Amino acid sequence: MGVSDIFGLHDVPLRIDRERISLSVDRVTGGLLYKRACMDEEVENILLSSNSKILINPVEPVNKPKELTPHFLIEFERSVFIEPSARRTVFVKFPVEIGVFVHGKKDFQILDVLTLNKQKFTLYGDVISGVICKYWKSDVYSTIPDTNPVYEGVMELNITNTTARWVEVTKAVFAAYGMKIYYSDDMVAMRANMRIVSKEVAEIDFIKSPLKKGMKRSLELYTSRLRKIPVVATKFLMDEGI
């Protein structure tokens, strides 16, 4: 199911009515009128701009219902066991959040974020030192699964076991600042590495390349904020169990 009518750079006036998303941008006196309805949520804004374009693409799945945490946890439906000193690749799904940007004379500005998925959060680690994470549960696939890219994306997870023992993996935690999201007409995707250093500890970072040739790189919210933050971790160290 393609999303060429949603993702990408659009001229104004713009009208999208797809799945459960209704979105429009129309010219009004002095600017533009933006309207959006999705999942019983409605947004309406006036843009004081005359010659803008609208960019719509997937963004990091940690912005809805509001920006509470830059951490994202995927729990596996079934545990993965990886043999000693091995590198294996699996695929999991993640929820898609859609960013709407307005393109002015110089750069892009975020206007809206929407999603068709229900929002859940969880705690990774203990109550005192743990971190709040956006939560998602996914099956684990040996090949790229089919998805509706308006709802779900595909993550390639390359797991390396550096230990001399079999290790069980039940979940993965990611830092939104490092995410590199790509999209095409039929897929939203990310690629990540998980390096297991002990039975309870692993390090996760993202790969800056698309899952398939020809995919476009998303304009990500957290990446654009990096300039405002002097030091930021793009890797996540899972030291409270994997």
C-alpha cells in the first residue's frame, strides 16, 4: 500500500484524505490555513506565510501524545537466543509518527505530529535509576515483514554477541537522537546495531543508510535539535537487562 500521496514535499493548496487522516492547507488572506483531523484529535493553525511548501514524512516515534522521553523500547513477542561470538540480523516493527513541516524561505519548521497508533509508556530499569520509554511490542522476523507504512515501520536489527555464552534477548532500547529514518512509497525503515557485551548489557546505535536502495531520508525532529544541545548521546547503553 503506497504512501506517495502522503509522504514528500507538497505544494499548496494541499488536501489529503487517507486512512483516518484528514489534512488540508489552503490559502487565506495573509497566509495559509492548516487543518488536520486524526484519531479524534483536531488541529487548526494559521501560517503567516504566502509561498511555503509542506513536507510530510515519518519522524522519531517518541513525540506523541507529547514529548515525554527521547527513549524508545521494543519488547519482543518471542525471545531471541543468539549463540556465542555470532552476528545475526532480525527485523522488528515500530510505530510510525508523521511529522508535518512548513518550508519557508530558509528552512523547515515543524508544524504538527500525528499518529494512528495508541500510545504506551514503560519503565526500563528500576524505579529510582530507570528511564521512561515509549513502548511498542513486536514479533521478530527473519525477513522484511509487510507493513502499512502509515501505521508501522520496519527496523533491521543487527545483533552481535561478543560473549562466549548463549544470550537471550527480550527487548531493545533506542535513543531518539540517533535515529535515521528512511521512507519509500511502500515502506518506512530504520537500521540499528545491537552489541551484546554481557548477559545483561548491550549497546545500541543506528546505521546511517537505508534498508533498500532508493529510499529517501526523513527530516527528523531530534536530529534538527542537535545544534541546540552541546552534548547528546546518540547511543543507548542497556545495562538493566536485555
